[in-house]
Amino acid sequence: MIAGRARVLGALALASLVAGGCARGCTSGRPPIHLNPSMDDQPKVRAQTASTFFYDGASMRQPVPGTVAIGGLKEDAAFFTGKGADGAFVATIPVTADEALLERGRQRYVIYCQPCHDARGDGKGILFTRGNVPTATFHQEKVLKYPDGQIFDVITNGMGLMPAYRWPIPPSDRWAIIAHVRELQRDRLARAAAAPAPEAPPPAPAPADTK
């Protein structure tokens, strides 16, 4: 059986060589020889083409109702929205802030946040220095009091002049960025607490008695 198949394939190869008159690599003006053209000629549906078979005129079929795409089942509301079951912003990030997450957050921060908020989070990035565009600092009291979920919501949906980053930054990276921002804030507060208190100015001299 195997020997018979080998003889058939050999005969076909020899026939194609004789018909073409040239070995592999030569050019020819003749159409190519298809030993098995059925895959070219078989009936099939191409993407985004019309169809007279289906009632809606489209060849592509809609997913079955209730179909969830791979990775689209977002049951963890806190992770994907920054809000708990009660609709309030979560106080802390719902992931473990380990060294790997902090490094990932630093990298994503450099790409997406640093151009506007600068490396230290003071809001003195390129928009401010070149365009004088007011940019929020992460070290102001209002932002320091934001729950982590609220910062997640701002990254997701934008605020003021800041656009939404829901599409370029996936949820896991948004939380990583928040972890890095919190690290910047903690570092600033720690350095401020460790700084020596400024010396009190000397008392003003008493006015001279002119009497």
C-alpha cells in the first residue's frame, strides 16, 4: 500500500517536471500546476462578505446569545472597575503590591504618565513646561485622600484635560501604576518627615526708647 502511494507520487512529480519543462526555481508564463486544487475551488465563506443563504445577508454569523469572549468574563468588579459591590470606590488596590508589580507600574508610568506628571509626580511634565498646561500633582492633599479605586476610575475614564486610558492601559497595568504612584507619595511624605525643622527666625529687636 505504501509502495503504491510512493509510485503514484513519484509519477505525479515526474509528470509535473516534464510538463513544466523546468525544475523548481525556474520561471514560467504558464499557470501553476495544482496537484490538489480542491482547497482553492471548494465553497467557503470569506470574512465580511455578503451571503444569499442567510436571512440577514451576511456570511458571518453572530455569536450565540450569552457568548463571552476569552478574557471577557469580568466577575471581579473591584478589579475591573475600581468599585466594590456597594458602588463605592475601593480603598486599596485589589492586587498584591509586590516588587514585580511596582516595577511594572514604574515602567507603565514612564510611558503613559511621566510626560504630563513628570518623574516625581509633581505635574511639571512636558505639557506644563512647554505649553503651560496645568497638570495635577499627585502630592496635593486632595489626591492623597483619593481611594485607590478613584484613581483607577480617573485613569480609566479621564478627568478634565486628561483623556481616558481604558483602551491603551489594561486593568492590571492601571493598578500597577497606582501602586507606583502611592510609592511616590509615601517617599515624598517620608522625606518631608525626616527633614529637619526649619530654624525659627530670631526675634525682632525691641524698638529703641526715644524718650
